[in-house]
Amino acid sequence: MFRGVRALSPRLSTALPYVCALALGLALVAALFPVEFLVPHAGMAWAPQGDAAQHAIAQRYFLGDAWRWPPLVARNLIPPEGLNIAFSDGIPLQAMVLKVLRAQLPDGFHGIGLWYAIAWVAQPVAAVWCLRAAGETRLLPAIGIALAAASMPAFINRYGHAALTGQFTLFVALAFYLRLARAPSVALWGAASVAMVATLLIHPYLAAMALAVLAAAPLTLLLRGDRRWVGAGAGMAVATALVAGVMLAFGYVGAQGDGGFGQFALNLLSPFWPYRSWVLGGLAPREVDATGHGGWEGYNWLGLGLLLGIVAVLALRRRAVGAVLRRHGGLALALLGLTALAVSFRVGAGTTMLLDLGPAPGFLEQFRASGRFFWPVACALLVGVVALLARLPHIGPLVVLALGLVQFADAAPNRRAIADWAGQRPAWVVDAPALRGLLAQADHVVLLPSWPCVPPRDPFGDHVRQLQVLTLAAELPVSANTMYVARWRVRPACTDAATLATPLAPGELRIILPGARDQAMALMPDATSVCTSLGDVLACRLGR
């Protein structure tokens, strides 16, 4: 019997930190996200807004379409070419799993709300796995890092961008780096390669960050003079080739965005700017910004617990810091590179622009929101600080636990903000009941103005109406002619005039928003006899 207890004890000591991290994640999900937010369905009385609506529309259309090649294309949206849902942040990895299970899902279901639950549970668990890769396996440090990781301000502040809450992938990449820098193997490189592909299918930004972290493994081995760097380099080449192959096969290659590298950069003060800090928030009533585009995308407040931990490490373990930097030189260089990319060509400190190097090389224009590239740096700082403080004689585990508790308490305003957002029930600005009835009878919907034709300043507010109409159409889903996308291969042209001049087809529901109303009345055949006013929207169909 005693042999059985002794045999069970190591298993419990391994499992317990993960159990605690899992329990923390589940408790936070229950506290922050209403059930109807996590499990949406058709006919809901409130309207999703902004980017969250975009992501949900893309997933609903994808789930309602047949399987195609490339696998991520939904041809019932912007036919005949269709939409690659990766270009509307539809979280392809999750969407493909849901598509396999769609017969068991409620009508009108999408997984965007559920993704927040997945990310919030995975964040502390992944941080514990990463800490164990750093050699720290005790319970109290694990609880400390779980609390701190779940309270990283840049993680919490991603509401509205569901896919980008998948920052647990950065802890996973760091954990693979630590293991590969210690004992590289073919199996480990294979697992890391699969993780990189999965990260790509969550969001390309996260994949770029994760690959940069993973690439530090062969560089670190090279700087150590370890001959295994050659094999590690080959492993990294395979991982990169696999990601590139998936990008090619799944239709990622050739996409472009709006450019503007440096518009949403990391401000040099951002890691220390305590916006939404419970303790120090009064010193920073708004996000810091020098570019004129707001500071949200570059928001990188490290949190009071982590900052105090950095101070403690520099005061108490300065020599160990030097040893770690030498031991992990490749990672240090990778993180410096990511920081430079985050700062971009427009270097700001506070409200002052210190340096503007002008237009960036073309390939960098893909990374418009460059400030995001500081996220892996913050994750690595957390893991490094916790691992070093945990080794303080006698008090180390308690110090790390205190760090996590301070970080958790300091993040209270950020948690309150995301809970308020998830609890919002915005009203429809279109007549949802009437449109649901019309959409149920339609074979396809033509929405005008289409997305390329909405003016940049959107004087009529048609962007919101467009997303709401598409949200209603996606519940069925009814094939639709337009969609807001974040990336495209060829920027779509505005062809609304030609569409309006075309007579209505049988089964077509043509929705005219305020921005196209005058043009519709001038160009559309029999507009006065086929169109009905639904508030400030026209609904046009044959045989009304």
C-alpha cells in the first residue's frame, strides 16, 4: 500500500499545478462571460458589434457551406469566388472542428464566444507548462504564474479580437524553445511544428511571433557552441516549411492589407504606462499615444506584479540574470528583434514622436499593428522573472505567489472592462424581426452599398448596418454579395452602380442602406414598386 502511495505522489505533484491553473481559468470564464455570449444561437435579441460581428459572420457562413478547396473558403459569401475566413479572423482551427460537428450544433451557432472560454482556460495552463520547461515544478510558483498569466493586461485587453486572445500559443512556443534548447529531438521538433501550424490557423500574427521564438532555439545552441544547432536548424527549417506549405494550400499566400506599418506601434512608455491599473491607474487615465492613431493596439502595460518582480530580480538576482542571458542568447536576440518590430519606424515616447524613419519596406506593411509584437517579450519576462524569483532560498515560492496575487489584483479594472463588454446587449439599428422574415424567404441577398463602396468616413453609418444585416443573413445562412475583410488578394472594386442597374432576380432580396438610397432610386428599375421601407433601409424583391 505504501509503495502505491509513493508511486502516486509524483503523479499528483505533476497534475496538481495544472488542475489549479485549469480551475482558475474556468472560474474566470464563469465570472466574466455570460452563457449566451459563450453559446450564441439564431434569433438573439441583441446585435454583435464591430470586429466581433465580422468574426461571427465569417464563421457562420463557413459552417453553413459545403467543404471546399482551399479548405477555408466559404463560397456562400461574396460568390462566386467566396471568402477565405482567415481574412476575416474567423479562427480557422476552431471553425474546421466546428464544421465537422455542425450537425450537433444549435441553429445559428458560431464559436467566437466559445473561443474566449478556450483562450482564458488555456492561458494559465500554458504558462504552467512553460514554467515547468524552465525547470520550476513546484506548486506555489505554478499558482503564481497562472494568476499572473491570466492577468496580463495585453491579453485581457484583446476583447473584440477573439483570435488574438490566443496568446497561450506564445507560452507554448516559449515552452518548446526551452525544451529544444535543452534537449532537442526529432519528436520534439515534430510536435513544435504541429503547434506552429495550429498557431497559424488561429491567427497569422501569433504564428509570426511564435516562429520567431522557436527560431531562437538553433541560434541559442549555436551561440553556446553546441553542435546540435545543425540538427535544430534543420528542425526549424522543417517547421517553417510546414507552415509555409499550409499557408499555400489554405490560401493565405498573396493576401494584403491596408498597410500603415507604424500606425499602431509600441510606445516606449507603454510597458510602464499603468492604464487600467487598479493601483496606479490614476496616473494614466488613457492609453499613451504618439502616432495619432490611439494607443490600443500598442497597449502593453506589463502589470504591477510583473514590474515589481523585475525590480526584485534586478535587486536580488542580478548575477543570475546575466547567466540566463548568456545561456539563452538566441532568445534574447529574438526578443530584441520583436521589440524593434513592435516599436516600428515611428518611435514615440509618451505623446512625443522621437524618430520617424518614413515608409517601411513593403513586406513590413503587412504588420500594421506592430505594437502586438511585444507580447512574446512580456510572456518571456514573466516566465524568466518567476523562474528566477522561485529559486530564492526559503522564500522564493512565496514571493512568486505574491507576485501573482499583486498582478491579479492590479488587473481588476481590465477584467471589469471585458466583463462589461461581454455583457453588452446592443440594440439593432435595423428592423431585425422584419429582415429575419424576409431573409427566410430569400435565395440570396444583395447588400448595397457593398463594403468597398462605403466611404472611409462612413457619413451614413452604413458599416454598422451592413454588419447587422449580414449577422441576420448569416443565421441561416443566406448567400450574400459582400463582406468586410481584413485582408484580400486583389482589393475589391466598387461596382454598385452596375449592380443597381440590373433588374431584380427571382429569389433575390436587395437591401439598400442609406448611403445607396439616392443612387438606387435613380438607377434601379421599378424601384418604387419593388422596394419597401424598413425604417431607413429599403428591402426590395419581386412579388412583394
